[in-house]
Amino acid sequence: MKRVMILGAMLLSLAACETIEGAGQDISKAGSAISQESREVQSEM
């Protein structure tokens, strides 16, 4: 039983790591898009 609980905890922590990594990538892409838009607006001024 203890072995199953440890395995479950390891799987949950791995899934959380992947989720956090994906969120970080999404936030980075959003920041890049905002930066690009601001550059375009500044060049049009």
C-alpha cells in the first residue's frame, strides 16, 4: 500500500511539473506578443 501511495505522489508531482512548465511557456508567448505589438505601435507613431 505504501509503495502505491509513493508512486501516486510521484506521478502527481510529475504532472504538476509539466503543467507549470506549460503555463510558463504560455506566459512567455503572451509577453512576446505584447512586446511585438508595442514595437509596431511605436514604429507607427
